[in-house]
Amino acid sequence: MSQDIKRMTTDEISEFLSLEEERRRLNRLAADLEKKAKPIKEKILQFVRTTGGKSRSVVSCGHVLAIITRAGTVTWKDEFIRVAGEDEAEKLRSAVPPTEMLSVEKVAA
């Protein structure tokens, strides 16, 4: 996949810098939105844990609020497999606890 790049243009460098600036701006915006949403998300999670029973699901205000359990992930998995091998990776993979994810969906009319 290696290319022999002989030169760069000013336009390419300018476009890259512009894209990076926009990416950083959007990351800051996303972080601000996440910070605003966090207390509401925590309230919803607590509401579902309190009222959702064993199913960890409740209908409220026209939405299905649920806590869904999914398998946990190991972010450094690929590098670990390269160094330690697939067998060791599988041992770790099976030991990772599941994670919880909040699901909010509009109730079908």
C-alpha cells in the first residue's frame, strides 16, 4: 500500500489543515454536547434500573427506554494478538465483562 509520493501541493496541505481545523472544532462541539447530555442520560439509566424490572426496559413518554447488555471489547486486541498470539487473546476476550448500552427508541404508533 506504500506509494512513492514525490511532491505535495500547496492546495493539498491547505485542505489538510482546513480539514483538521474543522475536525477539532467538531470534536469540541461533540464534547460539549456529550457534557450536556450526560446528566440526562444518567437520569434515564437510573429510571430504567429502578422501574424496568428484570427486562431492564420501560415505555415512557412515547419511547422505549432500555439497557442493553453487549459483549465488552478490548481496544488493544490487535496489537496483543500480534505479540502474544490468538490463544492468549481469546483468554482475555472471554474474561472481559459485558458492557451496558442505553437504548432510546420511539414507540411505534
